[in-house]
Amino acid sequence: MNATIYDVATLVLPLIFAIVFHEVAHGWAARLLGDPTAWEQRRLSLNPLRHVDPVGTILLPGALKLMGLPVFGWAKPVPVNYARLNNPKRDMAFVGAAGPVSNFVLALLAALGLGLLVRLIDVRVEPGLWVRFIADNLQNFILLNVFLGVFNLIPLPPFDGSRILRGLLPMGGVRVLDRIEPYGIPVFMLVFIVLPWLVPGLHLVDRLILPPVGWMIEQYQHVASWAAGPEPI
């Protein structure tokens, strides 16, 4: 298999599923808390075609991967009508947290799966292509889910962290977030992409996102090692 095609395949597949589960988790949390909007619009499906954004889910992540930059992306947002929630201010925080939590749970399942895969194969023999393909997908699934989960906790609109923050702030703070929200994406682009490009020392992804991502990945690696069992003698 061509190396570039292989790398893209082991990136795009786990990224699509990570993003789809993330968005569906928002919709299910909203439905459980009183807002059936996503259910009514048939967006609580795990069918990737209902959620994939060609640019945010495929083209941008693939380009970032090929350029050696941190990979992130997005899907079509699952619709949530916060006015239909049982307690809009409080429940908004739960709906926002559901996405990152789903990513962390998926990373845990992938770590267990990777460990069990290692347990089932003879590590003293060179693994076949399909075993390596599955292992690489699981490893990328862990990495991408952790990165997406942590990244979305940024307390800046429109990321999930701002939804969580809205549920915790007094109304004065909520009004400030409301004023910032229309400019959230431009501010994000300026702070996380343009400034690091102009001033490498201001690379906030490296400084703020990668340390917790690295720590969490280490913990998932411990889980995978536990699931793999003792090394053969």
C-alpha cells in the first residue's frame, strides 16, 4: 500500500468516527435533558455521511497531517435548541461536556482494544499488513480523541469549553461570552494560527494543549499495556 494513502487512511477513518461520536454525544445529551431537536432532524445517526464536513473532517485534517502540524477538524454541528432544555443555563454545560467526555471514553475503549490486539498476536513475529493497519488506526484513534477532547475544552466560543463555562458563570459573565461569540472563530484563528506563524514563541497549541494531551495519552498507554498482559518470556 502506498505510504501516503496508508497514512491518510489511518488518519481519516479514526478522525471521522471521533468527530461523529463527539457530535452525536451532544445531541443525545440534549435529548436526555429535554431538547429533541437533533432527534427530530435525524442527526443522532452514527452514519458519517450525515455529519461529515468535506473541509473540516477530511481536507483540513489531511493537510495538517501532511504538513506535520497538530491535527484537528470539525463536523456539521448537531443542532441543539438550548431554549428547549429543562434548565437551559445548567443543561448547556452538560450538553457541552458530552462531546469531550465521549472522546475520552472512546480513547479508553481504543486503548483496551489495542492492548487486546497485542495479547492476541505473537509479538515475536512481524505482524501482517491488516494487523498493522488496525493497530495504527487504534493508536491514531486514541491520539485524535484525546486531542479533540482537550482542544474542545478551550473556554472560547464556539468550543465546548465555552458552553461549560456558560453554565458556571453568573449572568454578567454569560453576557460577555455572548458578545464574544460572533468573533470566536476569527479570534481562534488569530490566537492559535496567525500569531504562532508570525511569532513562533506564541505557539499556544504547544504550550496549552499538548502538555495535557501528552499526559492523558501516557495514561491510556498504561491501560493498553495492562490489557496486553505480561510480555512473553
